[in-house]
Amino acid sequence: MQHAKKRTVSKLIKAAILEAIL
């Protein structure tokens, strides 16, 4: 469960970075 949460957080951060660039 902890691994899934970490994966979700990483996904959110990645999305935020992409939005910031675009």
C-alpha cells in the first residue's frame, strides 16, 4: 500500500512539472 501511495505522489509531481513547463 505504501508503494502505491509513493507511486501516486510521484505521478502527481510529474504532472505538476509537465504543467509548469507547458
